[in-house]
Amino acid sequence: MSIYLTALVKSKPGKAEELKAVLQNMVVHSRQETACIQYDLHQSTDDENLFIFQEEWTSAEGLAAHNQQAYITGFATVAPELTESAPVIYLTQKLG
């Protein structure tokens, strides 16, 4: 059963472009993971500092493995410099 995830990441003022580069790097690598079905990054049209991930993973184990990848743990290291707060993550189920 697929795991669906939406994550909201908000940059500090003036850090949007720097954060976007880090997030785009995560997209490139995440899409190469075997368990990754979908890994899309969006930027709000109303707030340039707001980034939204839409993800789908083959399993909870695949998502757990993703969260241990160097580019994900690397994001956790730089996030305090670039983001206003910790990402807000929603695990969801697809209804239709």
C-alpha cells in the first residue's frame, strides 16, 4: 500500500533561492530511490518562501529508508539556517 506525504517548508526571508536549490537537489536524488513513486516540489504563487512537497512511496519501509539518505539528513543540518521552523509533514491516504 502506498504512503502519501505532503510536506510544507517555509524559508526565512531572503533565503528562498538558497533553500530552493537544496530542495531541488533532494528531488533529483529522491526520484532515483527504488521506493519513490512520486516526489514533486512546488513553490507557492502567493508566498515565494513557501515550498510544498507531494510524495508517494511504495511502503513505510521505503519512506523510512528515504529519511536516512545523506541528502535528507544533510537538509536537516542546514534547515535551521534556511527555514523559519521545522517542516510540517502530513501523512495522508488517497481517497479518489
